[in-house]
Amino acid sequence: MTSLVELMDYDEVIEKYDPVLGLEVHVELHTNTKMFCGCANVFGGEPNTNTCPTCLGLPGSLPVVNGKAVESAIRIGLALNCEIAEWCRFARKNYFYPDMPKNFQTSQYDEPIAFNGWLDVTLDDGEVIRVEIERAHMEEDTGKSLHVGGATGRIHGAEHSLLDYNRAGVPLIEIVTKMIPGTKERAPEVARAYVTALRDLLKALDVSDVRMDQGSLRCDANVSLSPKTTGALGTRTETKNVNSLRSVERAVRFEMTRQAAVLSSGGEVIQETRHFDESSGSTSSGRKKETAEDYRYFPEPDLVPIAPSREWVEELRGTLPELPWERRARIQKDWNLTDEVLRDLVNAGALDLIEATVVAGAKPDEARSWWVSYLAQQANTRGVELSGLPITPAQVARVIELVNTGALTNKLAREAVNGVLEGEGSPDEVVEKRGLKVVSDDSALEKAVDEALAAQPDVAQKIRDGKIQAAGAIVGAVMKATKGQADAARVREIVVARCS
């Protein structure tokens, strides 16, 4: 438990130690089938329904490489500025877990498909950190264990375990950074920014749905501390399967304060895997970290080497989309945004939504106003991300169009949006059901104006005397009487005409 773990104050950690990071990100590809067999690659489903002799590791079954997965691996490598191997092999990584039916994982070891790359990461204040990529290699995912009866959901204390092999054999790309030194007090922020940038890149490539909540993007965070007095590299720990951006940052920060406390008390950091607890923001000991020798890697005898031709690699390079940072630079120029505004939109998760709303026909400033103000308030109230709101950019663009054509006032537009968020249908359906259309019929408006003037004769006289600003009170009365559905500009024109 966190309360039993001694921690050092973060500022003191930075005074005494330099953190060194190493990040390993596992990405599940959204190919139609698994890595080495024809089973469906889908999330969820009844346990053990998407399986076959190959992904269950049954005797006599043989793997066949998923060509689309190889293509995706190359495109990922190219987007990360990696060299693409002219020849590479799969290898067997041997370890014995119940959710690994073959008792080995088909992976790549010293011959990855992509290597020696880099990714530039922009921090909140605009500072750019270059993170060097060691390799990106292909492998398969494991099955999933469900430990039943314990308090923590882990095997310790559980009464029994259930195994679901639907995920076994799902195509996986592991992207491994080189050591990331020199981040100092910004190490947790750098870790989060890197995983964020990588997620955005993979999404743009359309190789994965990058749903961290569903495990299709997972980060293993390696952290060590180097004493400033000696500069010697420290022993690292590896916090496994961190599954949210915020948790990546919290896990790195916690490990820095924990390791510093251990070292300052004369103890030794143990090279081990650790588990991250979302509720407490702490890590706990997992298992002793294996070395490469422990896995007894050897070439996979059932698969031929992969030898992508240079022509194919260049053809795939030509399929790369506009990358996230290139798109942001274009949007910033086209929309005349400051660096600060652009960062705010990105950090709020609003940029993609605003762009999609613009594509659907809205003007950039109008789309931005809706997403960062009223819709952001609704997301905050509901406790969801902006992208989690049950309204599409096309629907927001339609609401904006209704306002611009005079069919809705801003107030009525918000009611229309509320209806969409409540599941009442499209903006037009909500307007119809709730009777939200602006009253623009002059006869109805003139009647409402006459009633308001009769109810406030002193205000009417002021308008007749030339105090036009007094018309606001009459306009307000009409808007109230029509429940906000009158065209305020037209009402004002009628008021002035009536009093002239």
C-alpha cells in the first residue's frame, strides 16, 4: 500500500538525481484477422470463441504471417523515421504463463523490422524533445487471465483464475525507445507527451484504434535514477501495462520518488516489473525482471524470414498520411492560431473535432466556439472527454448552420444541442420535437411587440422621445413571451418602427 512506501519529496529528487527513462509501447493492430492465423481480430466477444488450433498452440498447427500486419509495421517504422530492415526474422521468446498457450511468444529479437528512428515530442510550453527509437518489432499478444475471488484482481489472494484466449495471437507492434536522459524535472511530462504523440501518430496512420481503455495501446515505463554525484546509471524498474496518458505521468513520478527514497536510505533498487494502481497512483512489486538470456530466444523455425523489397517500402512511404504535427502546423496557419491557443485545443482533445466540424461546413471560429465553450462544459458535467459526447461534428455543424440562417437563436441552439446529447435525434428532429424554431412571422412578432409596448407605456414613450436604447427592454419582454424563439433583430426593428 502507498502509505507503507517511503517517498522522497519531488524537488529533492531532482536536486539529487537525474532520471533516465525508457518507454516500451505495445500497439494492437486492427487487422481483420490475427497475426498468424485466420481467427477474427475483434475486441470483446464471448470468451474463447475467436480461437483455432494455431492461436491455441495445439500440436500440428502451423502459423502463416498476416501480410497486412507486416505492411502496418513498415508504415509505423517509416512514420517514426526508422530504417526498414531488408531482411528480418521472427524469434521464439520462451516463458511460461497460463495465458500464453504455446509457452512461447512469437516475436522478434535482434532482427526487428524497423530500427534507429526518432520522434519529436512537443511539451506544453512548446519545448521540443527528440526521443530516439531503438526498434519497432512485430509480435503477437497473449491471452487474458481473470483472477477471481481476490481483493485486487491479481493472482495473489485469488481463489481461481479464468483464461480467455480470444486475444492470443492478436497482431502487436512493440515500439521501444532508446534511453531518454536529460529530462530532469520534466521526465513525467516527457513520458506522457511521448505516448500522446505516438498515439496521435498511430491514429493518423489508421493502423490501430489506440484505445488505451481497451488495452490496444499499453505502455511499459522503465525508470532509473542516476546520482548527480557520480553520474552512474541506476537500476531500472519496469512499470507494466500502464493504460492511460495520465497514469503514464503518475507512474513515472511515483517511481522517481520511491526509488530516490530507497537510495537515500542506503538501500538498493531491485530490477523488477511493477504494477500501477490507478486509485492510489502508486506502484507495487511484480516479479524479478528477466534478461534476454532468460527468454532463450531462437529463430522461429516455422516461419520464413521477412524481406521487404525497397520498391515496396517506398510504395508504402507514399501511403503515409499528413502526420499530426504537419496537420497542426497547417491548421495553425490556416486558422491564424497562436501557439498557446493551438496547444490548448490539442490538450483539450478539441482540434480533431473542430476540424471535422469545419469539414462539415462550419467556419473555424464558430466550430471552435462551440467545442471549447458549451460542449466542453457539457463534457465536464458528464465526466467524459469531448470525443465521448454523443454528438458528431456534422451535427454541430448543422446547429451552426441553423443559427446562421436565422432558424435558431444561440439560446435555442443550445437547447437543440441538449436534445441531441439526450438522444432525442438529429438537430432537425430535436428542433421539430421541441418546437424550437425562431418565430419570424411578422404578424406574430408585431402582436407580441404591441402587447409589450402596452404593458410598458413609459418605456414606449422614451423610445418615441428618441431614446432608442430603451428598446432593449421591449425586446427582452418579447423574447420572454416567445420563450426565446423570436428573432431579436427583427423584434428590435418592429419596436422602433412602432414607436416612430
